[in-house]
Amino acid sequence: MRLSLAALPLALFITHMGVAQTVPATAPAAAGFSLDRQQAMLLERARRGGAADLVATAGPDGGMVLNGTIQGRRFVLGVPANWNGEMILFGQGYATPGSTPTVPADPFSKDPSGGTFRHAYGEGIAFGIAATDKSGVATESGALNAMRLRALAAKMGTRRFYALGGSMGGSIVMTLIERYPRAFSGAVSMCGVTEGWLPLVQQLADIRGAYDILTAGTPYAIPGDKDLTRSALPTVPPPGSPIAGDAFREQQKMKLIAPVLALFQAAKKSPEGSEARIIRQIAAIGGFAPDPAAIGAPLYSAALGMDDIIATMGGLPIGNRGRVYAPPEMTPEEAADFNRRMPRYDADPAAIAYARAWHQATGRFRIPLVTVHQVIDSLVPFSQSENLGRIVARAGNGARIAQYAVPATKFPLPGGLEGYAHCGFSPAQNIAAFDAMRLWVLTGKRPGPDAVR
């Protein structure tokens, strides 16, 4: 069975690394759990360090799970009984705009790390997750809140920190190690937005524009606003809606996904037909695989997330004015018509500056970094990993990075289809990446080419 840092379940294409949390804030230890001396000491250090709303519950093998808040932000820590003073700080992935930022109250039963937490915990290593301040693109608050949690964990006795994250969490990892070069000893990014937001946001807009143009007037067109600088559909229920927030967002996703599945089902029946040609052209323009998940996931991320991107970054961080698109399998006349129909927009310099700060890779970090990416990923293209490698090399920092490309994985979809996963790693791959990084930190020996397979 494969677990993932941001798995793609049936017909929804992507989950968001977080689960509903209901943590009581009335007692230091849950009923039936007695703190031992070390745990009581850690709890007291957390209080003195500024943590509030603390609730301790039993962790596996005599350890402790500690939920609380720091400066009003929720966090959760897993501390093993044989804690060795090391801690992983985990960057969470993207959540649909409008949803409530969370951390898993029980990170063992709902583990966003794909098995790494339990493995590291068994080795005596603690882990922590800090909630972001907002859903959607949240690299800034993800990094700042991770540093708040780091400061608290240091007061509790942590001596060595590792940064770990996947998808948007990989962007958080890159931000942490580049902006705070002495805060961590090593880092791992799985399927991460490691090159940066600017190229990914451009790809999202391009695939949405191409899909709108090439499916216009067909049964496969998606609903909603066609302005690429706005979200196509809202993610917050209108006043008086009988549908709750998360259910409403899932409904909106399905409105966007259903036409994509219908397009691929038609192409499956006629591999040489017009639908198959449309798919190849959309994929080529966006830079994604011609696959239902690899078109569906970025399409609905753009269609539901553009308003959040603009609000977060203070404007539109991308532009296509003057760009000439070259869709494959088109005559010169068809290509010219495509370019006339593609909406044009200009980037806001302030938004570009924000995206570069939170985050566009510089390649300048001082610690061992391990990155792992599937050669085909439905949402964060492999080019993010390739281009990070080029950026690091140009910065003269290649000795501090070890990058691994692993095979793509697929999962079943309705109608006899299947699609590529986003972050579809096995627990063994997640664990191998962490172990390779940690061994590198402890021994100074860079991991070999087969450390993650």
C-alpha cells in the first residue's frame, strides 16, 4: 500500500495535508493519562516557553502527544519516551482556500508524513507541526509558525532540528533553510514546490486558459468565470446555503472534475479522435502529463485558487503579455487563433517580489538537503526538482543537495480511468529520504545515488 504526503484519492485528485482537529483546552493531561517525571518537566517548560491551551495525551510506547497553541497558533508535538533531543518540524501542504487551517490532533492515526513520523519516533526523534494562519498558499505563515514552534521546542530542550515537508510543505522547507540558514541541521523536501511559486502559478494559469479555449462549446467545458486572473468558482458557501463549508468545497471540485473525466472517457473510446488531440494540446501548453489527474488537479487548483493567490501575494505574480503559445498539432492558422483567444494579463511587480521572498529558490543554504520527486507528478511537475538542481548548481552549492527521481504511481478513477498521483510515495521511500538526510548530517557523508528508490 502506498501512502503519500498529499495523496490523490478517487475523483478528488488531491487531499490537503491536515485533518479536523478538536483539542480540549481545559486540562494539562487527558483523562486516563498520567505524566511521568520527564513528561511533566517538558509540559512545564512548554508553559514557561509561552505555550497555552496545552493538552497531553498518551503516545505510542510510553511517549506523549502534546497539543497546544503558541501565540494563538495551534501546534502538535509527538515526543517519544526515549527522546534524544532531535526534532522534525513538518511543513504542511496546500489546503483549498476557505477551509480552516488545522493540525492533526493525533498525528499517528492521521499521519501527514507518510510514515516518517512513526519511524523517527521509534528512533527517539520528536516531531512537530504548526498550523498555518490561512488556507491556500501559505508558505509565509507556514515558515513563520514553524519558527515559532522551533523557538518553543528549543526551550523544551531540543538540540537539533530537521525540516521536512511535501508539496507546498516543500516550499516551506526551502523557505526555512534559505531564510534561516542556522536554524536546521538538515532538510527533506518530498514532491515539493522547490523551484518556486512563479513558474507553478504560470503553469496553472496556462493549463486553465488552454482548457477553456480548447473545450469551449463542447460538453467538456468547465463552469464558472473565464477570467484567468480570478477564481472560476467560489470556495465559501453563499449566505443561507444549506451546504456546509467543506462539503460545499468538495461539490465545487466535482463540478470542475466531472467534465475532465468525461473528456478522458471520450478519448479512451476514440484514441485518434478530437478529444485525444485536445488532451495532448492542453497538457503541452500547461507542461503537465496528458493524464486525467495531471490535467484535473492543476485545473481545479487554478480555478478554485486564483483569488487566494492574488490576495496572498498582493497582486498577480505572473503575466503572459506578448507570449506566443505554440500548441502542438495545430496549423499556423489554428495556432494564431489560439493566441488571439488566450486571455492576456500583466504581472504586478509587488506580487513578483512577494513570490520571490515566499518562495523562489536562491540555491543558497548551508545544510544537507534531500529532495525526492516522482518523474511524473500530477500537480507539482518534475521540472520543479530539475530546476532547483540547476539553481543550486549555479549558486555553487551542489555539494549540499542530493536529489532523487523515483517512478510515478497511478491510482484508479471512475469510468475505468486511472491517473498519476501527487506525492504518491511509499512509506519506504519517505523513510529512506529522511534516513539518508539524517545519516548525512551525522556522518558528513553524502548519500549515494540509490539511497531512495
